[in-house]
Amino acid sequence: MTLKYYQQHADRFFTSTVSVDMSSLYQPFVAALPDGATVLDAGCGSGRDSKAFAGMGYRVEAFDASAQMVALATVFTGLDVQEKRFDQLEAVARYDGIWCCASLLHVSQAELPEVMQRLARALKPDGVWYVSFKYGDGERVQEGRHFTDLNEAALERLVALLEGITIASTWQTVDKRPDRHETWLNALLRKI
């Protein structure tokens, strides 16, 4: 359902998100990265964040499940964006940082623990991991897309299942897109 939405609306989604200024969200993430870090943009959408991180001098790998989004992100970023789902991630201790901006929210609550385990395995020790979810607690379908919303307590329960992963900080923001007023839960996770 959600993948079909992004296949059908890739151009519109790309246009509505590619120019959004996310610099205030980048700051705490990049502050925790070592120089020359390898960063994974997991569920990269338009490639906006991948391009920003590459421009900061990081080695960036990116993937998205939608073939149309991959094609658009590849052209926009100049990176070799991969077509991949979260459940296909096999990397182990490869990344200094993982960026999951508005991407994990499309994973069902039932599948989220396993997906989070895969991402945790891909993160190097001392690595940093950014996640964001629409603020709430539960699952819903809206405009042809599935959403899993989290609040702080729900995130804590999820992270408690992950060996070696801790929550470094959480904060709420209002949607950065000018026509949206949703509240987001943002978190920085660390791997011990």
C-alpha cells in the first residue's frame, strides 16, 4: 500500500520535500559524527538529506524501497542510490551514522522491532542514529500510506529491545514543510 503510493506519487513527493530546510535537524546528528564518517540514509526519499551529508564531506550510502524515488534521488544526489527495503539490509558494523528521517514510520508495529535490529547491527560501536516519527502511539492509514506513530514511551519500549542501543536525546518539532502542522518525535540513538 505505502510503496504503491510512492510509486504513483514520486514526482509530487519529490517536489514537496526536496527543498525543505532540515539543517536544524542535521546539527545534533553531524555533531556526533567523526570526520569522514560513513552515513547511511535509510529510506532516503528525494535524496535531500543524502545530498546535504555528502556536501558536508561524509561518505553517504542511501536506499529507498520505491524504484521511482530511487531514480529521482540518484539524479538529484549524483549518488548510487539503491532500491532496497529495510528488511533487506544485511550490513554489520558498517556505518558511523544512520539517518532515518520520516522513513521508519511506514514500517508496521509488528515489523518494527526486526527492522530496528537490522539497523542496529549495521551501526558501528559509538555510532549515532537519527529517527523521526509522527507524534502519537499506534498505527493508522492516511491517504494510501501506513503510519506507525510513536511518542517517547513507545520509542523507549522499542529501543529497550535493542542490545547496545540507548536513547541519547528526544525532542519534538513541528513539520518543516510550510503547509503542514504535524508534530514529530525526533531522537538520537547511540550504540555502545
